[in-house]
Amino acid sequence: MAEMIFTDENFQAEAMESDIPVMVDFYADWCGPCKAMAPMVEQLAEEYAGKVKIGKINAEENPDTAERFEIMSIPTFVFLKGGETVEVLTGGTTKQALAQKLDAML
């Protein structure tokens, strides 16, 4: 598994203080669109390994981080660079659309 698992406990160190860009997938276990996106997120994590840190965070189990980013619906993808939010995409999307956002951060 190439993707990172973020939690409220490790989010500051792993995502906000990362020296490479980060894509965070806010999801929940019961969310159908989240499950549909999971294989694409995993593929992107492998393809961008070492260039972009890609990870998931369960929005229900990590309410502090979900609240910090004002997550109202899932899946939501948050793109971070230097600890700053660069872009937010809400809802199911294509692998190509995610890759374009990732490329824009590099």
C-alpha cells in the first residue's frame, strides 16, 4: 500500500509539515463514492511516490482534522503545498482530474 493513512494525531507532522506536496482523501467506510475512488487513489499514490504524498483520512474517526478543513461531504480531496491548501475537490472525480491537480503542484 503506497498511500499514507492520516489521523488527527499524525496530520500536522505528515501533511502540514511535509516537504513535498500532499493530497488528502477524506473518506468514510460507508461511503460508496469513496470506495469507488479508492483504487484510483492507490494507483496515484504509486505513480507519484516520492513526488507527492498521497493519503487517506477517515473523516468520522478523525473529526478534528475534518472540522479543520470544513469537510461537509465526502469524498473530498484536499491538495496541500507547504502546509497551505492549494485546491479542494469534492465528490467523485476521474483519475485524470486528480492527476492534473497533482501535476500542477509539482
